[in-house]
Amino acid sequence: LRGSATQEGQVEVLGREEERTMMLFSRTNGRSWRGLRQVLRGSATQEGQVEVLGREEEVLPLPKILEEGKKPRRRLREPMQLSQAIREVRTRAKAKFDETFDVVVKLGIDPKRGDQMVRGMAALPHGTGKQVRVALFTMGTTSENVAADVIGGEELIERIRNGKSPDFDKCVATPDMMPKLAKIAKILGPKGLMPNPKLGTVTQDVEGAIDSLKRGKIEFRNDRGGLIHVGVGKLSFSDAQIQENVHALVDALLAARPKGIKGGGANRYLTAAYVSSTMGSAIPVTVPSLVQQRK
């Protein structure tokens, strides 16, 4: 088939030009490739010859010759207003569970430069719709009003260090615990659980920090492609609740804008945005609809 057929193993297709018999069957649909294998297995003679006698179209549909050149690019959907995009996400959601409403924002930064890293916290007014388990690392006694799910000190650090998997989603620590947390920094760091003073998770006001995390305070950080990907709620939320959460995220992104980015206006910083559900496709959103003033 690839040009190395001998007299004992030729493939003959009657009524076709010789050069059309040597086609790239691997570029056709699966039925043509399977049909070719069936013909080769079922029609071989003692000499190794294979004949396709006048039944090319019904037994082995021959592939079309591919035209040279680049394939046409898929036309992208035009960006739409945020309110319209939310309704479009709902119509496309087909999963049987309550999907998360995701937001992806493309930032006009250079991810390779350390002074243009974007990281911070956003307080969503309506939360994320998820139950967040919070751990507290502290040395002293805690108040009864502290709503932490896991509370511990050095004994909790030793359990995690000895192989116990962290059973919490966020953690808060008092400043005196930071030197001791260095022992498990390589465990908590890759999971995004390491407390950070810049994010407000290393503080003496542990009660307020835990309460804000429980109510829906989320962390965002750009990836290597300069993207921010955050879930801002559930599809069971109302359109107004999702819209307010998205605006709160964008406000936090604007507040965390690096000083090294030149040019004014949000369009230089927020270059593109997309929304989707967990199992749905992305829908482009206009940047002005994300940063518009709210009453």
C-alpha cells in the first residue's frame, strides 16, 4: 500500500487510476480503514494478491483526495454582554449536577516577569456555593467563636509531616506558627494551602479571617499563560447573584494590577474574558460589561 508491494502482495483496484490506489487511508474516516483491513484479510489468495472487484463503493469507500493548504479556522463567537452570557451558559448546561460558574480572564501581563505577577483575594458577596473546611494553626487556646473545622499546633504539623493528608481546603495561622509551618511548606505549598500574610491568612484576628473564608473569600493567581481561572458560584444562583460575584472578582483584579503595566484603562489590563459552566463550552464576554459601574 505504501509503494513497496511486490508481485506476491499487490493490491488491484479495477476501474481506478494507479496513482489513486495509493491513497492515505489513515486520513479517512474509520469505516474506510476498517473496510480496507477486512478486504485484505478476507480476499487474500495463496499468492498474496488482493482484488477488489467492482465493489469499491459499497465494500471499501475510497477516500477523497485532500486539498493542499491550511484548514480554515473556526470562526469564534463574538463577545457578548455579561448578562446575556450568563443566560447562554444556563441554556448550554446539560449536566445532572449543580455546575460551577467559571470565569477566565486574560491579563495583559508578562507572566515571566516577577513584578507583573497578579495574586490576591476576592470577597464574593454571595459565596461560591461550596462548603469550605478551614484549619487553624495556633499555639494558644482559641475562643469558642472560632469556626475552624481543624484546630492544632505542633501535633497537627507532625501528623501532616508523617503522611496524614490535609483534610481541609484553606488554612489560617497565627504569626508565631510560621517558623514551625516551614517543616510542611513543601506539602502545603503545591496544594495552595500555605498561609500567606499578603492574603490575610497569617493574622492575629483568626476569627475574622476564618469567617471571611467561610463566607466565600477566594484566592486568585495568574498561571503561566497570564490567565485567571476562578469559580464564582453555582448555576443554582440567580443571574443577579452571579453577576455581583463576577463584578467583585473584577474589582479585586483591578486592585491587584501591577504597577509595571503601561497604559491606562481596563482594556490594557483585562484583554479578554470568558465564562462557562463546569461541563460547558466557553463563551466570550465583553470587557466593558465586567467593569461597568454598579448602582
